[in-house]
Amino acid sequence: MIRRRTVLAAPLALAVGCGVTGPVRVAVTWSGWELARFRAVLDVFETESGLSTEVVPLGDDISAVLGSRRGGAVDVVMLPQIGAVRQNGAQLAPLDAFVPIGRFPVAWRDIVTLDGAVRGIPFKIANKSVVWYRKDVFDRFGEKPPERWTDWLALNARLADRGVAPLALGGADGWILSDFFENVLHAGDDQAYRALVENPTGWTRREVVRAFQEVGRMWAPPGTLSGGADGALLTQGDGAVVDHFLPGRAAMVAGADFTYPVIARHAEPGLPAGWLDWFHFPSRDDNHHRAPKVGADIVVVPAPATEGALALARWLAQAKAQRIWAGEGGMLSVHVGVDQSAYPNARVADLAAEVRHAEGALVYDLADQLGAIGDGLRRVLQDFLRVVGGNPSGVDTAAEDAAARMERIAAGVRREH
């Protein structure tokens, strides 16, 4: 659905002048609640600028619009893959002179800078190293969040023995599975994770195969996944929350910060105070917390930039614009002007602080950085889940097969380019 709205309001300093004709067209991947929250941001822009906007839904292939301009030219693209900023940098307008990029941490400025020019604005940031858990269920059984990978496996076994499935898993959404695998690889061997970014044909290395094995040992035991592997493969991310986690059929659900609004909207009244909390994907051998794995939607402007595009980009780079969405949860901001009070509760604010103050090099979503290879990873993991679910004895072979298949996919993609 395409939306057009014109607001008759006196243009503020935000508007760039009288050269804007027609609406500012914005390409997005969002739908449902997320799109409604973004429209709330646009509503304020329209009121304050006197400009109108038009949302152009483009689905998951949004980066293609930068090359083909499918569906007609757009002014602004909300790019959901961090790597696409660098891959498409020549087609993106420099924004240094138009947006207050200095209000973002250096690490985030670096990722949107190409050839000395800022090509994007960090907007909707995601902390993707999160496992939400029902604290009321943990308290009932005297359990605590796991600190190490082996602790998590043991916790799952105890919960399953007590008749509670440990995990809800939305396997119909391949990105849910790739996020899970990437967190296991990153928490277990950060160097192997980063090596795949530099050389995406290294899937059969021992460290990567081991990550497949560890994921398999998590998913395989009977009773671990609410609804079993077959049910998980038919369940999308929101469904895992609504149909399995919230009714108490599963004690945990792995999901980024944007899982929180789904939980908040669908939770039944009467749950005890403090019933919900989160922990990080645990490390393999110790309790050392690594920097979280992050994703981001980046505001980019296809070149040549229109005046309306620059006006909207400047607005979206402001703390005021980012607070509108952050206040509902489901979006983290790294803008230094968006403080902890902007978020719906302290624990969501903690997730925002982590991605804003992450020390050292940021760890970006692997599949997002790998493009077509990342798409292949999502498909491979769905097949992997189908094979290992309920079949612990088949994990090692399935892990080696999955790694070999990823190696072939990566080699094929590189040959095409």
C-alpha cells in the first residue's frame, strides 16, 4: 500500500526551500506495527516541515532500488543491510554538509563513511545478542540465567524434564535461525566470525563447523523446542512469542530488542511484576561478555539528492525523531541525545546503552554483510533444523554437511561476481 499525505503547515527551518514539489518518497521494508511507528515519525516531520511524504513498501529486496529504481525513483531509502552502504556507496549522496553526524559515536560514523564522505545515518539499531526469558518460570524452578554455553544446555535439559519446553523458535523466518547461529559463533570464537566477513569461503574451518555442531546440540534434544522442529519451521518470529513464549509453553525465546514490543502488545494482563527479563547469548568457556551483535536500518539518499530527501534525512538524524519510535521499544538509537529515559523500561534502555557504548570494533550482523551468501545461510539453517530436530545422534554429520553446503554457496556467489 502506498501512502500519501500532505500537511498544510508553515515550513520550519527544517525544510530546504520552495523547490520541493510533490511528496518525499521513502522506501522501507517495514510492515505492520513497525511501519505504523515509522509513520508516526513521518507525521511529525510533515507537521514541522510543511512537506508531505509517501511510503513505498519494497519488501526484503530493498537494496535493489538503489540500482534499478524499481517502482520509480525514491528520495530516501531505509536500508536494512549494513553492508549495502559500502556495496552501493557510489550511488549514495554524501550527507556530511546536511546532517549532524557528529552526534553519533565514532564507530557508527565509520560504518556509514565511504571515500571520506558520510553516506548514511544510523537510525533503527538492533541489539541481536538477546535471549528473553520468563523470570516467573525460572523463579518457580529455582533457575538462574546461564553464564556459559554448557550451563544453557544443562538448563534446557532440566526444564524439559519438568515439562516446560526451553525454547520457542520461529524457524519459518530464516533470519531468526541465522541470528541464532551467528550469536553462537560470535560468542564461541569471535575471530572465526570476523574471518567469515573477510573471507566468506571459510565455512569448513573447524571453528565454524563447531558452531554448527553447538547449535545442533541445542536444537536437537526432544522436548527442547516448543512444538518440535517441524512446528518451529512453520512458525514465524512473532508466532514463537505469541503462541509459545507468552502462554508459558516455552521458557525462553531468542530475539533482538525488537521482540520486546511484540511481547508487550500481546502479554496477558495479570502477569506478576518483573516476569520478563533477558540475558546474553553465553560464551563457550567463561563468563566474559563480548560486544553484542548488532543490526541497523540506515537512512541513505540515492544520488542525486533531492531537496526533500535532504530535509527528511536531516530530520531523521535528530534525537527528537529517533525518540518518537524509541519510546515504544523496538528501536534502539545510538544518537548521543537519546538518553536512557527515552525507552519504555530500564532493561530495554540497557540494550540501547550497549550498542551505543560498545567498546572496540562493532560486531555487525554476518548475514546482512554477506548479501546473497547470507540468504544462503538462512536456507541452509532451515534444512539443518529439519535434519537435527529430535535427532541428537545426527548432529555432527548434519553440521559438516551444512558447512560444506555453505562453502559451495559462497564459492558460487564469488564466481558470479
